[in-house]
Amino acid sequence: MLVMTGTGTGVGKTITTAAIAALAVAGGQRVAVLKPAQTGVLPGEPGDLDDVVRLAGDAVTTRELRRYPDPLSPEAAARRSGIPTVDPAEVARAAGELDEEHDLTLIEGAGGLLVRFDEQGSGLADVAWSLGALVIIVAEAGLGTLNATALTAEVATRRGINVAGVVVGSWPADPDLAALSNLEDLPTAAGAPLLGVLPAGLGAAGREEFVTQARAGLSPWFGGEFDPETFAGRASAQK
């Protein structure tokens, strides 16, 4: 079981979740993706889980617990809509049920590790702790990512949560000096290895190309072929 969190919004968390799911499916695993709270999407509109299925295939089991129309934190969106908040215990139960029938269960948060689910301040960190699940941090490539990654990892560690690694969710076609330098520094910030770098725009790929790019961009830990030293050397040589 893996908990997918980001250093912020728009960092490529859903694409990374889909990529991990796609490789697991390609490897013959039964995969489930749980989205505790989807915000900023109206009933009937496609959400993050639809993107996961589109990219990883309909063999992936998906479950969404709450949907809120406003693009806010789950707590704020629940308050505005009048829809009940997400209870971390409910999330843990749903994850446990899915995990009983699947080889891999991915839990995709909304935003970062401390984004609030309810007025008590509960959130994804509480879910990860209660399940004893490993956390994958999806980070940005460029300037500012080291601080955000370090803060996320420190919170996880202080709460007794293990960080398995960090993945860059959207690697630019023309990386700047900060992005190239961060390839070496992100593992230090996360206190965990760099487990992948996925190219920007990957979400627009067809399913076959998506799986190919996911395999190239994710570590053998996920069933991929990514090697951080080889990638860093190749990226630097292009500058």
C-alpha cells in the first residue's frame, strides 16, 4: 500500500499515481486507486480517477469517497458545500477493503500531506500513519522544491511515517540549472531515494506511449528502468 502526496498542487501527483498503477498492471498485479477527496469537480465531470483509468487502463479499480465542487482544500470545500467531511478512519477502512482484494493499493491525497480533511485538522498524514503505509512524495523539479520536499519529509518522520522515495512529477523539456541541481539534492531533502522523473505533458500521451514513458521514468522499485545517475548525466549533457 502506498500513499501518494505532493509538495503542493499541480506537481504531477495524479500522473505519477497513474504511472505506478500502469506498471503494476503491466506486471500482472491487481491494482486499486483510492481518492479520499476530489475537489474542484462537479458531479458527472471527469476527475483524477478518470485520468488514472484513461492512462493506466480499466483493469484498475478506483474508488472516490467524497467530491466537492469548489477547488479548495477538502475541509474548506466541505464547509462551503455542506457535504460531509472525510473521516480518516473511513479512508483507512476503504483502503483496507481494497487491499484485501488487490496486490497494490494507491491512496492519492489532495495537495500536500497536511491538507486538512476536517475541522479537527485530520488529513492524509493520519491515514498514512494509521495504515502503516509508505509515502511517495511527488515534487516539482525547479527552484523551491527542496524546501517543500524537506518540510514534507520532516513532517512525515515526526509523525512516524516512512517515506519510500521522491518522484519528480513533471520534468521540463528544457530544465534550468536549479532543476538539474535538484536531481542530486532531492534525495537529501527527502531523506529517501529519487525513485523517478516523469516528463511534463505525459498525461496527454496515449496508453501505450504512457506505459513506455512510465517504465523509462520510474525506478525498478515500481517495475521501471529509471536510474537517477544515468538520467542526471544525460540531462546535464543536453545543456
